[in-house]
Amino acid sequence: MTGQVRKLSISVPPDVAERLEQEPNASAYVTQAVRDRMRLDALAAELAHQGIEVTAQGVAEARARRAAVDAAWPSERRLAVRDRVRQHLRDETAGGSRQSVA
């Protein structure tokens, strides 16, 4: 993290604390998690602005369709795509403040 920062004191449940204790830089980890959530919130707001309602049923149906596609792909293809996505996320995280296009 570069630039100005503010120090905060937060309370978290034991399972979250255990996970954060495994991170070499818990502040960066939490910062990225919150930024990820902010992007999701912004997406939800934009979808709502465009008149698109995201419902639990719609999410469940989309997950079922994705599971069907995943089942149809050969495992090698799925693993190769997963590895490329993970590498991209690692590269993006290592890049600091670079913005991704989602």
C-alpha cells in the first residue's frame, strides 16, 4: 500500500483472525478484500440503475447453468483456464493500484 493510510482497529471472529494471521501483510489482504467488495457493490448499484434486478433465484439459476458448462468441459481445459485466471489475479494483486477491467 502506498500513499496516505489510516490506522484502524477492528474486531473479527476467531476464524477470520486465524486466516489473517496466516497473511504476511494482513492490511493489504483486508484492503484488497474490501476493494473487491466495493467493486461488487458498484456493479450491483449499476445493474439496479439499469433496471436489472439480481435475485437469489437468478443467482442460483446462473450457478446451475455454469455448473452444467463446467461439467461439459474436459478437466484439462477447466484447469488451464482456472490457472490463467489465478495467475492474472496474482499479477493484478502484485501490481498494486492497477485497475482491472471486469
